[in-house]
Amino acid sequence: MEAEVVIVGAGPTGLLLAYELGLAGVPALVLDKAARPDEQPRANGLVGQITRVLAYRGLLDGLPVPPVAVPRFPFGPLSLELDRLPTSPLHVLPVPQRHLEELLGDAAIRVGATVRRGHEVTGFEETGDAVVVRVQGPGDQYRLTTAYLVGCDGARSFVRKHAGIAFPGITSDEVVRMARVTLPPDEVDIADGTLTARGVRLALMRPNRTATGSLTIAPQAMLDPTAAPDVYILAVAEPLSADVPDTVTLDELRESVGRVLGTELPITGARWPRVTVANSRQAAAYRSGRVLLAGDAAHVFSAGGAALNAGLLDAVNLGWKLAAAARGTAPAGLLDTYHAERHPAGHRAILHTRAQAALSVAGDNAEALREILGELLRHPGPLAHLATLMEGAGAGAWAPDALAGPAAAYAREQLRVGGTLLVDTTEGAELGAVVGPWRSHLTLVEAPGAGVCALVRPDGYLAWTGETGEGLPEALATWTARRGAGT
């Protein structure tokens, strides 16, 4: 078998999955049909729990800015005033996707992954205990055999289509033209979260809705400190017409701005212009036998930060489970929990991104909805609920937040190296006698009097807590690899 796990797609999700597998001792092979990484800007940052996961994993050590709990954040056309809460539940990290891919790619290679670019998967078949994959390389076609194949190959996923997995959802009735544009500094004034140019005032970082569409704009330097001060991220949404071109020129972009705003902005240049029609879809299943899906192959949303959060959390959830399955040490049913946990999380992300889209449309009904929801968000309960939904935690209680004192510190330390953690806080270190056949597959820390005992999964979620060993064997049998276990 050439590779225990083959990952199709060398985007952020595929690279993080390769790292998670390597961290668990399973080197992955990553195939990407593109000869080199895409230089076109995509997402401009991360939003949600993945920012903290990556930080605890040590994958953000080279970045100048850590994840921050933001005081306010847009929800469609509304602003979540999170500084009204004692602690903001929502975390963000301004990092360009290209830089993120470099960090994750380097990390994956350090733990044994191999990345082959210019290698396109053209077919595959399951053979009972393996998957035979057909690949078109730069020169020749070849086949390779793997225990598991994971599609991280985007919204148009070949892996998903070839596996026959349905992808139901909706397509937006708007077309979006976007680019990095330049605006002369002497014609632009920015103050109090707004941009003013030629008499037009625009809110930054959220849609500015008019009767003919919407426009979103922000200085690129807000997300990338190295960007030139006259460069802005611009997206213009208009009603979808029958004929949507694949590309957009600078003049067409200016014309689109004019139709939406009723006037022109002083755009002097544009880089990486593109056209997109948003989709909101989710795969019916994240697993079909030995074929699995993650990231945009499993779900697509209109909000880039939410999409990356969901996709990268897919990788963190799947990595340790798939590694145990590939080694033949996974408890029965462990790999099935990937769909059981991440499919509902993807559905929740679709709900809040669709809700934001609904709030952003024109019309009296939408205006009434915005007003009523705006009133609700002045109250701490609804505000915290919505921010927590956007954080996208899923899968239960996360140990760094749910535990306290030394137990929480041990959980944070364990996240850096991966693996299962058992914190034994009993006075006589009673849990050591329970661990038995699971001992070689977990880290046991004895911390008498440090609060409740806890079993922490490799992704940081609590699998069990208690003051004695009651219920621990069942939790170990469900979540932890053991000697002699099989898939």
C-alpha cells in the first residue's frame, strides 16, 4: 500500500488534515491537480474556534498577531456589539489564506506528509479493504493503493461526485464581482468605521445595501498589515442575470459599482478580479465506505471566514479518528462519529450564513427583520447565542474552556502535541488501574486535588469527566485506541 491515507486537494483543509494525521503517526500523501499554489487571494482571515485550535497546536507561532476575541463583528448588515458581554465568545485571526496555506504546508511536511502538485485524481474504486486511485501525473498516468481517500478538493469536488454523494442546497440569486482595487489616498477619508469618497459614505467590512444590490469594502491593511494603504478589498453584488461571465474587467467592475451606488468610486486599478455566484450546499454524507469528505467538498457557504472555520475544524475532528482507523486501532464506530459530529456543525454554519444573506436583501420585509433582530441583539442572551453559533465550536465541551486550574493547563499543553489525555485528580491515583489496555494510547497525568478527573480527546473535546472512575472504561472504549483493537 503506497499510502495509508491519500488526500485530494492541497488547500488549507487538506494540508491541515495531513498535519493532523502526521501528528498521530500516519504520514499522508496529498495530491493536487494544480502545478503550483493559487496566488489569487481567497479568504482574508479566520473566524471562529479554529483560530484557538491552531494557536494551541503551535501552528500560529510565526504570526505577529494572535487570535483575538473581537469587541464587535458584522452579522450580515448588522453589527454584533460583543463588548456588551463580559467576554466575547467570537475569535478572529487576520491572516491571508495564502500565508495560512504556507504555514500548514510546512507543518504537514515536518510531520511526514508528502505533497505532489500537478497530480490529478481521475478515478478510484473501493476493493473491500482498500481504495485504488487513478492519477494523471505531469508525465504519466499511474495507480496507487490506499486505505482511505479523503476529498478536500473544493466545492466542485471530483471525489464527492465520483463517490455519488449528493450535494443539495441553494444557489444565490446574486452575482458578485470582486477584486483588490486601488483608491487614491487624497480622495478617501476613513473614520469611525466608515469610508467616504466623492460624497458617498460606506460602512467598512459589511454589506452596504441599496435598491440595486450591495457593496462591501475594506482596506486590505485591516486584514494584512503588510498591504499597501491604498489597496481595498471590494465586492459588489447585483441580481443574477442569465449570462454570467467567468471574468470581469476593470471597466465592468466600475460599471457594477455605479449601478449599485448610483455614482462612481475613484478606482484607479484592480488586481485579481473575479466573478462568483454564491452557493449554500452540504453533502448528504461525509463518509461513504473508505471515502470521506472535508472542507468545501463537504459544505459551501457564502461567508469565507465561516467556511474556513468549518472546513479546518473538519480536519481536526477527522485526523485522529482516521489515523486510528488506518492503524487498525480504532474502537468500533469511531470513524462514523466524524459525520455524526461534523455534519450537524456544518448545518449550523449554513443556517447562520443563510440568515445573514436573508438579512442583507432589499425590501420592507427585510428592513423590518433587521430592525427587530437589531433590538434583540441589544440583550446579552441573544447576542451571546449568535456569537457562539458563529464561533462554531460543536462536538460538546472544549477542555481549555470547560476545565479549570491545572487540568485546563494540561489540556492546553496536550493540544500542542496531540493524543488523548487523562487527568487523574483522585488522591490515590485510582484511575491508573482502570486504564489497562488503553495505557499506550494516552497520556496519563496525576494531579491530586486539581478538580474533576477528565478524559480529553486529541481535538481538545471532553470525552468524560468525573470524581471517581465511574463511567471511564466506557468512555475509553468509545473514544480511545487500544492494543489489539480493530476497525
